[in-house]
Amino acid sequence: MFKFIGRRVAQSVIVLFVIITVTFFMVRFAPGDPFSAERKMPEHIKQSLMAHYGLDQPLLVQYGRYLGNLLKGDLGPSFTGTRSVNQILAAAFPVSLELGGWALLIALGIGLPVGIVAAVFRNTLADYIPMSMAMVGICLPTFVLGPILALVFGVWLGWFNVSGWFMPLDRVLPATTIGLVYAAVIARITRGGMLEVLSQDFIRTAQAKGVPFPRIIVVHTLKGGLLPVVSFLGPALAGIISGSFVVETIFQIPGMGREFVNSAFNRDYTLVLGTVILYAALITAANLLVDVVQVVLNPRLRFEDS
Amino acid sequence: MAMKVLLNCHFRRLAAIAAAVAAGLLLSGCGAGLPNADQGVEQGVLLFGNGAEPKTLDPQRATGVTENRIISVLIEGLIAYHLTDDNLPEPGVAERWEHNEDASVWTFHLRGDARWSNGDPVTAADFVYSYERMLNPAFPGEYAQMLYIMENAEGYQNGEVADFSRVGVEAVDDKTLRFRLVGPTPYFINMLKHYSWFPVHPPTIEAHGGRFDMSGEWTLPENFVGNGPFTLTEWRPNQYIRVTRSPTYWDRDRMRLNEVYFFPIEDGNTERRMFDSGLLHVTGTVPSNDIPSLRRDKPELINIDDYLGTYFFRLNVTRPPLDNPLVRKALNFAIDRKAIVERVTLGDQKPAHAFVPEGFNDYPNPRVLGYDPGRARAYLAEAGYPGGEGFPSLYLLFNTSEGHRKIAEAVVDMWNRTLGISMQLENKEWKVYLDAQTHLDYDISRSGWIGDYMDPITFLEMFTTGNGNNDTGWSNARYDELIAAAFRSRTQEEHFDHLLEAELILLEELPIVPLYWYTRIRLTDPRVRGWYPKLLDNRPMKHVHLAE
């Protein structure tokens, strides 16, 4: 297993390197630059700014310098802000991680039980009602759900602040917004996975042997039935904890999503790279985790070397 | 039976998870929240919606309205913001001033009790240091051109003048500052309110990387030293900036606010919800869809003030058929500007009958533009396109935004229906749009311009030949002469005469299509006092207070 993980980590480093390279050159080829604005700055001042940040050097030299600094753990200065990319990410990532953690808890806490119940009582009201609601949940984007929650529970009922990230209770609305959307997806995937397992021969055998129904669900079905959820959770996990631009904007949350999107709009090259690197690292890590969990859950899979 | 057990089991699990979530939420996180609007009134804390996250708090590097609003409460220039009228001066660090006969040499007497927030006195030498920093060729002060009005300032920045003592600013003694300007500048006082003229605290700059350091470390709350009514207490990126009444500010006894929170809120709907639930006293904007219902139901909350800015389209005069002034006139007279502001923008914007907005004391705004479909068609026919026949299909470029799209759609519709041509829309992402505009890679392009200081020249200067912000390809020798003459005028009357003649040329040649003059639309808590309509929207926060 360790050999397997070791090899995957080595692959990830190569993947990351490719991503960094592609991103580095792609943002440079986009029209515009970090210093263009509606009111233009004089040309000589722009030149001195470019020189200060080393943007006047040939692209390959800049690339080499960037990689060199990156190896030292320095993501460079932000071109459009006062703080460095390291400082920005250090402040924003923990916020997104926390928000994502709560959202995941809500998503799994609702999605799994609902999906399981729907599968067990398939084609009854306990299936139809939650599944139709899940369909609505999937179709309802966060930019609709978020403002609705803020309006109802914030402005009308006054239970929560409509925005901000200051008090523990400020976590509820944004986490629910993200959580509910993922809960809907998870419920449907869980139901599908469970149904597939429930129709297998070994379940029928277990029933014939007189194994109690709850035991069939918990011991025999869950392990296989949750496999699709696990593979879905890999990329979803990375997305959930790296922040959502929409939800962060609606609820005024100082997370990664806003930095990600705004840095691209601002052509803040170093900040774009910093957020992309972090996001890519998260995705690779999450996928690796999922692969390991899948082998553990699925008796038909083995680590290649064991 | 089995079913029942199973259900119970799941309900228990769900309940357990819900309880865990609730407990976790209550235990995690830190401290209490911020004051709300009611607590703010009790404690003298103003909660202010300020658009976007400021990029910098260094007055010599800043360029935006967002930054200006924060910097101007932290640092005070020679001249401060007047309570009610941006045309008028209010003594700031300077308690009095005089100028020579032709307004080219100005002497300012600094008040004895002006202090930095660390207790140091504010001296004339601090100003000289600041201007040297701003003009140094190694320093990227984006507004350095504002300072070119001083003798030899431009030469110093270009490297032609090596010795800063030859630049037209001099500390006569600790409390006397003298400017020698390139020529008579009757409106110099108005320029001085702009933050590019604000002083910085030399020892603080030197202690944090020196004068050419660009990290901005000195602007962080633990390092910041200013001389304004408030000091920087907290800066939480994407959350808020908190400023507290300065214990060293000379006029502190008259101030009634203890603190101001500036919230960077990019989404107008979020801001509206914050206001509605009592988390803000003043918003930065109002979503345009909300304006009609707010004006009907809550007229006491919505606040619409004229704002010194022009919304206009640029015409690329290097491309046929826009190289023909008749075509440009036709486009100008085919637009019903009144309909645009009344049915599209909805915020009481003023239909533009000229380029320079109304509101400058004594500057006569010419009434040239208007809606005249017959005249527009006649111009187009005269240009060789009767009834729009043979007129090529042009594109109206705008940067991606719902508001700009609505206006562009309405205008294109008016053009197509009135003139019988087929104009089309093209939107581009912000930086791509800027790039296209700079390289004249467009037919017609949406633009806006906000004045920097109270003088029409802040609008008219940009259309001189080769000006970095011209972006139309238009050039007129007489116009250039008049603007140059306006910069050298001895009196206000002479200055305005030159500017008016220049504007009339601009309105005859029309490399632009002015649409309307801006307004600022806000929701304001009725308990906010000391808030007056101001053309530049310069907010003298030291006079603002909150009352039941």
C-alpha cells in the first residue's frame, strides 16, 4: 500500500508541475495586464511597476524565477493588493476549509440517510418525496438558494446575520446553502448505489438465511452501496473546501473562492497561480484519498503491488 | 416491524448529527459579532458599505474611489473636505494661505497643533518629503502627474532635473510651505483636496522598507501613522476596515463619531440585505431593480445625489464611417437620453447636453446635445447614407455587466430604429475590453469618467492629442492649444473661457456620445447626520454623526 501511495504522490508532483507551467503561460497570454485600468497610468510609471515585479524580463526568465521561489515556498507578491500571495492564502484557506467542513457534514448528514431510506423503501412516498425534493435541490443553484435563506432566516426571522464571518452562528446559512445542494446529489447517488447492491444475489441469500433486515442494510449493503458516493466525494471534497465564489460573495465570507475568481479578473498573475496550485494540490490529494478508501471498501479491488 | 426499527435508527442518527452540528457551531469560532446599526448609534460607530476591498492605503499609490474614502479619514491634506460643498475649501493642515497676484506662487501656513498619530508634529518638511517620494522616477505613483503643476516636477520625474530642490515646493520653515507652480493656477486649492497631495509620515516610511518599498507594509494597522481624524485600528481583508477617532487630531473635540467600519461589499443585493437587517448605516449603492419600489415605499431611506461623472461612448474616429463628423453627429442626435435615464438607469441621472457635468461654480454648461431624430437622419443623409442605406454594420463594445448591457441595448435600438442602420452589441470581459479600447480595436466603446477635483479641466484634458486616456484617435490642434492655454490662465474667467471654447469644439466634432451625468444612489439610515449631497462625494467623516 505504501508503495502504491508513494507512486501516486510522485505522479501528483508531475501533474502539479504541468498544471503550474500551463497556468503560468496561459494567464500571460490573456489580453490585459495587472495594471490596466479605466484611468490609465502614465507609460513610464507602468514600466517602472513592471520592472519592479520583474515583468519586463523575458517570459522564460520569469518562469524560472517563479519556480525557484516556489521551491522555497514563496508564492510571490500580489500585484493588485497589499499582502503577499502566501499571506492571502494563509488567511483565506482556513475560512474555506471550515465552511467546507460544515457544508460536508450537512451534505452527508442529510444526503446519506435520505438516500438509504429512499432505496430501502423504493417506489413509496418515502422514496418519491425526498427524491423529488433532491431533484429540486440539484436544480436550485446556490445563487438562488443563498439569497432565499438569507432573506427568510436573516432579514425576516432575524435568527442569523445575513452576512459576515464573525460569530459561530454566521456559519449556519452559508454552510446550509452549500450543504443542501451537495446533499441532494449525494442522496440520489446513495439511492442508486444502494439499489444496485440490494438487487444482488448475496442480499437475497442473506434474506433467505433469515438475517435481520437492519443487519442486511448496515453490514451487507452499505459497504458496497456507498462506493459511488465515495468516488463522487473525491473531486467534490476539493471543490467544497476550496471555497465557492458565489456563496462567499452572497454572505461576505473572506474565503478562497473570491480570491480565485477576482485574481483571474484582475490578471493578478501570482495570485492566480497560487490559488490554482492550492486547488490542484487539493484535488490530487482528495483523489488519492478516494482511491485508498475505495480499495478498502471494495473487496474486488487491490492495491496494485499487494 | 423491521421498517420501524430501521426508521428509528436513522432518526436517531440524524438527530445525533444535527445535535453535533449545532453544538460544534456554537462552540467554534471566536468572539462576539460587530455592532449592529442600533448599537452603532448608541456607541457612535458608523457602519459604511464601501464597494470593493481597497488595493492599498498608501495615498501616493492609490487610484480608486474605494481607497480614497478610507485614506481621506486617515490622512489630512493642506485643504480638507468642506461639509456641504466640494467647490469650497475648508482649512485642513493649513490654517491659512495666500498667493501672489497671478496665482502661481502659493504659501500655506500649517496649524501649530497638527500632529501625526504617534504624536510627532506635522511639518512642512513632511510634505516636501512626500512629494519627493511621489515624483521620484523609481516610485510608481500613479497620480504623479497631478503634481506636475509644480515647477520642474515633470522634469524631476523624467530625470531631466536631478536636484529635487529645484522643484517648486519648499519648506520655508517648520510650519510654512511654499509652492512655485508652472503657471497661474487659480484652482490650485481644489486640486489640493486630492489624495495625491496628502502627506505621509517620513519616519514610518523609512522604518518599513524605505520610500520606494512597494510591499505596503507601512500601511498595515500595526505600522500605520496618519494625521487624519481617525487612525487605522483593524484591517481584515474582504471583511472590514475599522478606524478609530485619533487622540492626536487637532480638531478631535468637535468630532462625534468614535469609529467607522468600512465594509467591502461587492454584491448590491447582499448590501441591501445587510441594510434591511440593520447591519449597515449607509450603503455604497442600490441594485437598480430595487430603485422604483424603494422610491415608492421607503423614500426616506433612498438618497440620490448628483455625482461628478459622465457616462459616454467613445467613437473610434480612425475607422470609417466614424471618421466622418456628420455620422458622429447623427449618432448623437438619434438618442433619446431622457428615455434612457427614466426607463433604463432609473436613478435620476441627468441627460447629458454636453460633456462636462453640471455643478462647477460659474462654468456655463453649453446646451448642445439633444434628441432630434429629423436632424439625425439629415446628418446621416448628408454623410452619404440616406435612410441608413449602405451604412456598414458596427459594433458597440461594453464590458460585461447587466447595467451596461441594458443601456447598450436601448441605445442600439434607438440608433437602428431612428437611422435605419444595423448596429450590434459586443461584450468583453473587463481587462479584454480595456485592452481593446487602448489599442483602438473597437468601433464604439462604452466609457465613464469621474472627476478628480472641482475643475472642468479634469474632464477636458483627456481628449488632447496623445493623452493616454484619449482612446478615440481624435486630435484637434485648436483644442490642444485651448487646453494648454487653460492651464496657464491667470484668472478663473479666462480659464473657463478657454475651457468652454474647447468643449464647444469637442461637441462640434463629437468623437464621443455623452449619455448622462452620474448620480450616487444610496440607502441611508435616517439617524445619520452631517451627510450632504456632494458632487465629488468627498465625505468629511469628522463632521458626520449619528443621532436618535
